[in-house]
Amino acid sequence: MECTVSWTGATGARSGMGFLAETGSGHVLVMDGAPDPARPAQGGQNLAPRPMETVLAGTGGCTAYDVVLILQRGRHDVRACSVKLTAERADADPKVFTKIHMHFTVKGNDVPPAAVERAIAMSHEKYCSASIMLAKTAAITTSFEVLPG
């Protein structure tokens, strides 16, 4: 797996903190820092997600992928799946994630809650590389709801 991240703020009067990630699969992701009114050249322009937001989003994508795949392999009629992640970070550098809560919403026809609970557990214990890595610094908790699809 490869990814090249390039600073986009080196041109013009305002340097900024924008970055462009080009993935090995040929996709592009833009990231930016938060504006810093006290030091405009060091802050971002709020044009894209922060790098740590992309880490959180990637973790959500990783675990949601697992949950859907596990449920589909169990022949459950899953119609939708979303996960809302809320996180807290350390106050001091490095500002790692210290707490992450993931709330899954699964929609489908007669999807048993026990199957969803099992899929989430399997993702976090065995398959989701991102959440397993983040669990080294963050207490990860989960909850879920199953809705008719």
C-alpha cells in the first residue's frame, strides 16, 4: 500500500496548511488545517477535513465495511449501514485519540440484533486494522441499533 502526501500551500503569499494525498489505488484526498487568525501563514483555510478527521473517517469506513461484509456473508438482508464516530483527543502533544465511541445504525429486513453485535465485535477484535491500531491509545466503545429496511 502506498500514499504520497504533498503540501499544497507552498505557492503564493499565504503558505497555508493544505495537503493532497494521492493513494496507490489512484484516488485523491484533500486535507487542510484549521485556520489560525493569530498566525495565518501557519494555519489552514478550512477547505477540507483535518488529517485526524480523515483518520477517524477511515476507521469508520474500515469497520463499517467489515460489519456489512460479515452480515452479508451470514446471508442477512442488509439494506444500509452507517456508523457515527465521536472521539476525544489528548490535551498535550501528541494529541492521540483517547476515547472513541462508534454508534452503528443497520437497516435491513429481519436482521437479528445478535448478528449485528457479533459483526461489530468481530470487526473490532479481528478484522478492522484501523480500530485495532487506534485501540492502542484510545478506549473504543460501540453501540448499535437495527431498523427495518
